[in-house]
Amino acid sequence: MYTISSSNYTKFTTGDYISYHAHTNASTNAVSGSLDNYIVTNSGNNYNEFCNGTFTTVSNSTTAVINSASFTLSANNDFYNNCAIYIKSGTGSGQLKKISDYTASTKTIVIDTAWSTNPSTADSVFEITPSVTIKGDGTTAATARAMVQTSTNTIANVEVITRGVGYTYADITIEANNMNSANLAVARAPIAPPGGHSNNPINELEGKHVGISLEFANNESSNIPTDNDFSQLGLIKDPLYANVQLTGTVSGSWTDGEQITQANTSAYGYVISSNSSAVLVANVYGKFVVGNTTNNANVSGADSSATMNVSSFYVNTSEGGRSSFDTFDQRYIFTQNTTSSSTFQEDEKIVQADTNANAIVFFANSSEVAVTSLKGTFNIGTDNVVTGQTTSNTSKLTAQTNPDLVRNAGDILYLNNIDAVSRSNTTTETVRLVITF
């Protein structure tokens, strides 16, 4: 069906799943109604009609004298009748015929139909095994031969010689000389699905999972904070950015609250405020890009006639400098003036007494504190003191940067709480997610 490289195996395989990777050699060689595999359901017994060797003479296209290289040929006439003879290598290789007569005294065989290429006494090597008869409705006949487990004289498997085309049913019979119903092997051939095996492997393998494997290496160019540990992983579909700033040349005037859309990306958002060179946008869906009218990247209003050629943008207007929608930061980040000898410590709760607002510290230094799990609203730029509940350290907050995404926007496709992972600038973690549809 397909092959998987060692690197993909390592990247995606879990204890319960192995990934599928498209294999063009398999899909382009798929044949509708082919017999690509045979399943032996009863191995039978007493299959001792097997040998291999070379040809002593080939007198015509249906008669030959055989010379066994590894076996003592049977001394009984007709012993190999109904068996298959296969040219394993050399001249005429790949041909499969059925033996209709065997003369023991001269080691002569006669086949039921002529060779298309006569074997050569110089290099052709044959194998004789029980034959496989296929009765079905294929538009091109399939051929196969039975392989013997020589230690037990049973049928080990059935080898495909040609796959055939167009089968909707196939009855399989394994034949050799002197067989009876008590010891016959039984095999079946599953019919390939429409289009053939590997034509649509995902449907054929009943694939209903999508695997995602992602490595977090070091600090990912400062996009991933390494100041604290992580204990939750998730996957969000269609999040909305809360505070995007677009700059560029504006033609006309925006209307507050109107939807603006970028034609070539289909990104859109809603105007908070604007002037002649910038617009602040909330509830942004998609990714705005820098562009101009020549590549149809201009932004236009749904209600007004205003347009803009975007020359730059910030993901969060309160945090200038970040201009990529590939990552987002959901922390609340405050500048602060510490009023104690040291600052807050990681994971402690901080409380503003007069507002009862509180949060959990993700990171703090003498001038900044980043928090999660914010409840309530901190007063900014006042004498309201924030106090650490573990260290008793205090500070006054002077400015606030809100998270990038709109809270509760988007669909949570996956959420998993894990043992805390401590990150640093020198570590790499691999996260594997398997999503079932």
C-alpha cells in the first residue's frame, strides 16, 4: 500500500497509530478488480509434488526434459501432473504453465499450452509446485502458484504471478497429483476495491484520524517564552485576533465598527478606530499581509468607500514589533514599578486589594510582570498596590498589554492537561496529537 521512511516513522508513530504517507508508485499502479493477495485458510497436507532444477533438453514449445538440481525426481509416471512449472530465472523467466504429463523414465514433461519463449538449457531455472486454478470474471486473467512448506508438505502461501483485471469474484483451487478432498488446501483472493488496491488508501484503510507532530526547539526565535513550565496543550480552529494595527496609505475614511476585508487573503476584521495612515481592528479572522493594488492585497470597507494599501501591521497594537500571525500570546503583560525589595516569583497569586482583581504570575522582573488566569480588572497608573500572596512583594502597575486572541473565540478541537514541562533555550520537545473524525 505504501512505505514509510524512518524519519516519518519516528516523527508520527505512537503506541496505537502508524501514519500513512502517499506513495505514487502504489497509487499509479492500482488496478481495478485485481487479485493482489491470496489468503490460505487451510494449508492442507501431503503436498510432496515440488522440485526445482534446469532443463536437459527443450525439444519443442510444449515438451522438455528436466534435470533436478536439488531434488531426486519422482520415479512415478504422472507424478507432477496438474502441477505448475514456473521459470524462475534465465531465458523465458516469469512464465507459468501447467504440467499435463510426466514420464518418469525419461524425466520428460509436457505442458498444457506452449511457452511464449522457449526455456534455454543454458540458463533457465524452473520450480515445480502445486498449481492454482482461478475461476472468475476477470477481463484479464490472473495467475498464481502455490508454495509448499517443505518440512510439513503443506501450503505456506500463494504467490501472485499476474494480478489480472476486472474481477468481481474469484474461486480458487489448489491442485496437485493424487489429491483428495480430505487433504486439499483452501485459499481465497480478496477482490481489490474500485480503482484497485492503493487507489484510495485512506478510504481502503478506513483512515479516520489525522496525526500532527510538532517540535518545539529552544525558544523558537523568541516566539515561545521559556520563563515557566507548560502543562496544557491544545488545538484551536479559527481563532480571532483582538488588537491588530494596520498601517499604510488610506483613501477615504473608515467607519467605526464596519468590516474591512483584504481581497486576496479573505482576512477581515472590524474597525475600532482609524486615521489617515492607520486603522485598529478587532475580531480579526485570517491573516492580513503586506501588499498593494498590483497584487490585490488592498483592504476595503464594507460600508464606506475607504481603502488601504497595507505597508505594515502589528499583531497586537499594544505590543509593537510583532508582525506574524503564526504565533500568539495569551498572557496579560504589565509594566510595573516595584515597591518592595524584589519582585514576584513564578506561579504565585497576585492580588489588588481594592479591586479584588487577581492573577497567576507567569514571569516577572523589576519592570514587567506577565500573568495568566486573570480575574477581574487591575487598576492601572494609580496608587493601587498589587501584592504577591507567597512572597508578600508589592508593585504598582503602570501599563497593560492584553492577549492577542479574543477570549472564547474559535473552536477548541483538542485540549490535554499534561505533567508540567520545563522549557529552556536549549531543549526540544515533540508533541504528537491524533485527531479522530
